[in-house]
Amino acid sequence: MTADLSRLTGLRSGKSSFYPQYRGAAERLERVVHALELISRALVRTVEGPETLVCAVAEAARAHLSANWIVFALADGTLPDAGPRRLVLGPDATPFLVDNVEGPPLPEDVVECLDDIRYGRIESNSVIDAHYAFVPIVLGGGVVGAFAAWTPANRTLDTTDGAVLSILASQTAVALQNSALYQRGQLLLERAEDAYAEANRTAADLAVRNSELESTQRQLGVAHRHQVVDDERHRIARELHDSVTQAVLSAGMQIEVCRSDIPEAERSERLDLAKDLTRRAVEQLRSAIYALNHSSDADRTSLPEMLEQLGVVHMPDELAVSVRVGGTPSELPGDAEHALLRIAGEALFNAAVHAHANRAVLRLTYRADSVLLSVSDDGDGDPARMRLILKLAATNDLDGRHRGLANMQARTLELGGALEVRRARIGGIQILVRLPLPLPGALPLDSGIENSGMENLCSTTEIESEES
């Protein structure tokens, strides 16, 4: 502590006999205190950024030394985050050079000093002459830059000035590093705040999008429910047409015949038939209502058995129906078996009522890649007319007429199959439905229906050849 005080004040003795020395020391001490005050004011501006700090430090050095020229410069490659890297203050603190912004021309010795500092051609020792001072800025054991000052003739530099400049240089190095770290921290903080703000904006945007998605899901749910209701409405209409409507229409036809002039015995017979058809329609309606309220798969028999029942129980007595099964029966999905059963019922009903057929052959053939349903009759139907009706029904409602044919085709297409109408070898119409396999959920099934020996059927021609 005594050595530092001696260096700053030049006082080597505390005796009162050395009055002139005390007087000079007091002046130097006052100067040192003023310099330290300037330095402290400059260094506390670290948080304002490196540029403000460098300008404040250079002005503190100029004010303390009453210098004509003050040079501050950093060597290339050192303290990369610090700036400005060069600063020259002229008389009256006029800036002649700030980083790369140049003012009026500089003295030659100032330019040389700047180049020496910039390119690292400097020593680590301070130089204090009468009117020139050079103090390196040392940080981490290496020289990162320097201060230089030129004073007028009336301002002579001494060791006290050298000590002040050394303190200023060392504290400036630390302050520049702290300022760079502070600025970097501020930048990171700003980035973090920006990221936080962006996250908040993203969260708000996601909330809006989520709300829109929920609204869209609700709308889709409503649309889906409407679609389900609409599909069910069409399904029920098709069910009623394929079952109840057939019986009611037949009963109506019998009653219409009774209105004509026919023998009493025949009228009575036809009225009994109409009564029987009406009763059958009621039974079918009850069956349809029951099916709507119960699973279609509950206690279900096999498709061949259901076709056998269809041919024996539900057809008019005038139509003789034979059922034949070929191939190895397999359990098809419920909707597929239900569709095939309804198609067979509609085809048999058309054969009996519209084609006036006496005989029908219903054949179900299982293959490895498909299942075939063929319904042939010996009636007076015209295949070309039926194909035309199918074509018209695909684009027009036809006031509800001939919907049976359209429904058969629709059921087939829904399962990815194909429906054909052609002339049967027994004289009437042949309805042929081909569904591709495998259908989802198909399982092998041992049928109770006796196989007809047609396991090797492989073509429609072979199916037709067996009809006679």
C-alpha cells in the first residue's frame, strides 16, 4: 500500500520538514483523486455498451492529461465483441476517428501508432515521456490493445500519470470484456424473450386453430349423423320395397282382377290369395321391424339355408324354385349375405309376378376368388328391356317403379361386385351377381345343404348348362 501511494503521489516521507515535497504531493494527490473519479465515472457506463464505455474512458484520459491527442485501439483478432475498435480524440475532445469513420487528417505519428496497435507491433511495457505516453491494455496475460496520448508543451507527464493510465488501461480491459458479456447476455435475453413471445403467439394460434378444429369436428359430426340417418332411411326404403311392397303389390293385383268379370269361384280363390299375400306382407313388415331393432348376425343361419327357406316359404305356390349350391360354402360378412338374400328374393318375385314364370333355378356358387349368385326363370321377360330399365334407373327415380332392379344393382355395387342381365337357357331371364373374394370377415363354413356336385364350376356357361 505504501509503495502504491508513493508511486501515485511521489511522497517518500511523512516528516513535516519536507514541506515543498508535501505541497507537490498534495497537488499530485488531488490530480490522482480527480483522475480516479473520472475513471470510475467512465467504468460505471459498462452496461451502456462498449462504444459508450470506450468514449468515456478516452475522454477521462484526455481530461486528466489535458492531452492534444488520445488514441485508443484494439489489436485485430482480440475482443471480437468489443466496439468501437479504434478511437482518436483531438484537441477539445473532437473525434477524428471512430472505428472506420474518419474525420480530418491525422498527424503522422498518430497514424503510425494506430497501425502498430492494430497489427500487434507493440510491447507489453508502458512508455512515459515528457509529452508522450503509451500504455498497453493487458488481458489474460496478453496484450489486446493500447492507450496513447500526446500532451501540449505546458503539460509534462510523470510517473503519476503513468500509474493513472495503467490503472485506466487494466480496468478498461476488464470493463470491455464485461461489457461484451453483458451485451451478449442482453442479446440472449432478447432472443429468449422473442422466443417466449413467439411461443405465446404460437400457443394463441394453436388455441384458435384448435377451436376451429373442434368446430369443424362438430360440423362433421352433424354431417355424419345426417348421412347415417339418410343412409338408414334409404336402407329401410329398400328393405320395405324388397319385402313388404312385393306382397302388397301382388295382393293389389289379385284384387284388381277380382273387379273384372270372372267366375265366382275364381274370384273367391283370388280374394283368398290376396288375403294370404296381405298376411304375408304384415309378417314381413314385422320381420323388418324386428331386424331394425336386433343385430342381423344374431342366431343367423347360413346363406344357403336362408336361400332354401326363401325358395320354399316366401314364393307364390305357382313358382317352383330349386336351390343349388356349388363349391365350398364360406361364411360371408353379414351385409354381403343380406344383400345376396335380398337380391335373390327380388329376382324370384319379379319372375313370379312380372315374368309369369312357373319355374326358377337359384344357384349359389363359391369359388376361390368370388361368389356367384344366379337366378334363372322360364318366364316371358325381355333381357334387353330390363337392361334399359337398369340404365334409366341409374339416372332417374322413375316414380318409384322398377326400383327393385336398381336396388339389386346398388346392393351389388356397394360390395364391389357386378350384376348382369341375360337370357336364361330355360327360356326366361337370368340375373347373375358376381362378388369378389375375399370379402372382409369371410370364414370357412360347413353347410347343412347337400352339395350339388358342382364344386368345379368355373364359368357362367357351365352355370347355364345346368339350368335345364
